[in-house]
Amino acid sequence: MQLIRVTLISIAVMIAVTAAVTFYDKGYTILDIKYGQLTSDAKKQVDCLAENIYYEAGHESRDGQIAVAMVTMNRVNDPRFPKDICSVVKQKTQGTCQFTWFCEQRKSINSEIYRKNLEVALHVYANYENLTDNTYGAKFYHADYVNPRWKLEKTVVIGRHIFYKD
């Protein structure tokens, strides 16, 4: 009986620790906001972020998806870039889209993958300032099969993307 009780207590502690890791980062409480709680403008911004994640890293790991979202948000918070997510995602510089997919013909969306991307987008949107940036401040990235010869500081490789900051 004692062994069963100790095992159950151990399982409960493991679940509590996992929950704490899930809901805390940088020592702050992570907000669990539902899409339906957002204003219509906030929904539009989260949709743009989710679409960017979908086309840039939809099939990547959660870390890869978060990294794309972080770069997008890092740009929003940099005065050199537009001030909202949708404008960052749709930005063109000298006629070139900053996120290539936006200028290409888009294919139909896999709703199951998009739903997961929307969850990541909502999480990053609601908690950006309290999350640890897995890109280390990156504002640029490219696929690992491309060589743009940027003179930027490489910060990290996550999945199929290489991240940079200036």
C-alpha cells in the first residue's frame, strides 16, 4: 500500500511540475487566452501570424513554428518594420516580399495543421513579452537550402531554418 501511495504522489508531483513548465517561462505566468476572447482586430492579427507560421513552418516542430512567430513579433517591435503583424507579414521591400509565400500562389490549407499553427500564434501573441525568445532576437531567417550571403549574425538553427539578427 505504501509503495502505491508513494507512486501516486510521485505521479502527481510530475504532473504538477509539467504544468508549471507549461504555464511559466521567464518566471511569469503564461496567459491562456482563447481565440473567442479576442477583439476583431486582435483576431485579424493572430490570423496573419498563424498564416505566416503555416506557410513558413507549418510542418516544422513546435519550436520551429514558435521561432517563425518570434521573428514576426520581433519585427513588429522594431521601429524599422511595420507596427502590426499583418503589415509585417505583407511587407514588400523594393518589390520583394519579406515572407516569400505572401507573393506566391497559395495552396489550400490543411485545417488540422492550421489549427495547431493557430494555437501557436495565439500563444505567442498573448505571451510574447514573457516568452524566452528561441531565436535570440532574430529578425531574419531563411531555409537551410538557401544561401542569401547575408552579412548578419547567425543566432540559431531550428529545424530547416537559419535565424539571424543585425
